[in-house]
Amino acid sequence: MNLPAVRAIYLFEMSRTFRTLLQSVVSPVISTSLYFVVFGAAIGSRMTAIDGVDYGAFIVPGLMMLTLLTQSIANASFGIYFPQFTGTIYEILSAPISVVEIVLGYVGAAATKSFVLGLIILLTAAFFVDLRIEHPLVMALFLVLTCVTFSMFGFLIGIWADNFEKLQLVPLLIVTPLAFLGGSFYSIDMLPPLWRTVTLFNPVVYLISGFRWSFYGTSDVDIWVSLGATVGFMFVCAFAIWWIFKTGWRLKP
């Protein structure tokens, strides 16, 4: 394991966060806080409790997951896309560093930034709603798995994209709508049977459901199914990254 190389990539990516602190940390926190104010404090006080949980507290896991998904993808995709854009990716590919070490550096940095952002949002939410976390270890597990998995997914998007517009295509047109339709603001048990069945094909449902269970012990999908779906998607992303580096797709002219 070439630890100095991993450390160099990791620290370089982390230093970019401090150079763009407003965009990387402050902006997502403010945006999520507005959701807490509008849906939690204003609208939530007029909503009935869901599964015995106040509406303002109920939406916290969904909002956290929405931010984690988009930020993990954005951090990782830009991190690997920019070396391709500038041509410095060939220096990395020709260096004595393996695929695992490259992924550890880029994905590790993106996952770290998303994890810290998730903790900041969790602390921010505590100022607006009454939170309780019944299973803190499970919450931490889902937090880590989500950050790592979607950082790997963002890494794939960064390799696939050949312009800056494509970097935003998947997060804005696919991931964000799936998060909104995946139970961020409601329980899918509130839907008619037909639409509930259709919603179960949305992979984000399992992330939000498992994450919400770690807070309140209530979920739309069995916790083990949610955990299995998350781990399964992580392995799919890992295999796709391995295949890309093995074949050189989008990396070599």
C-alpha cells in the first residue's frame, strides 16, 4: 500500500474544501436549515405526528440523506473530473499507485467531507426540532455507508462526464427527484397500495427508511433489507470502478 500517495491525494482534495468553504459547507447547511424552518417549524406545527414522531423531527433523516447524496456525488465527481479536464489524470495513471489507492484518496476525501457535513446538519437540526437517536451505532453505520457509496457513485459520474454540464445532470435530474419521492417528507405507508409498490423500486427509499429507523425505531422497509440494499449498491459501484480502470474506459485516449 502506497500510503504517501493516498495521503497526498486525500490532503489535496481536503484542502479544496477549505478553499471553497462557503460552497462546500456553509451553502448546504443554510439550504437544509431553511427546510427545517419552513417544513419543521412553520408547517410541521400544523401537521399530525407520523408513527408517533413529530413531523419536524420526522423529516430530519430524509433531509440529511438528501444533502448527503447530493454532496457526496458532487465532491467525488468534481474531484476526479478536474484532473481529466486539465490532463493531469495521466500523471496519476502513470504513477506507481494502484486503483485501490487512487480510489481511497479521492473517495475517502469526498466521504470525509460529506460525513462531517452530515454531523453539522444533525447538530443544526437539534436547534429547530426535538431529536432523539435510538440506535446511534446504526445511524453512524448508515452515515458512513451512504457517504462512501455515493462518493464512489460520484467518482463514476466524474469519469463518465466529458463536460461540466454532465456533472450536474445525474444529481439534479435523477438523484434529487428520487430523494424527494423516496419518503424524505412523508412515510410511503401513507400512499395508496399501487403507488407504494411503485415507490419500492426507488433505491433511495431503502436509504431513508433505514436511516430513519436508526433515529426513531420506525421504518417503511425492514432494516436488514435497507442495509443489504445499501451494501449491495456499494459493491456494484466498486465493481464498476474496477472495470473502468481495468479497461481504461474514459481514462485513456
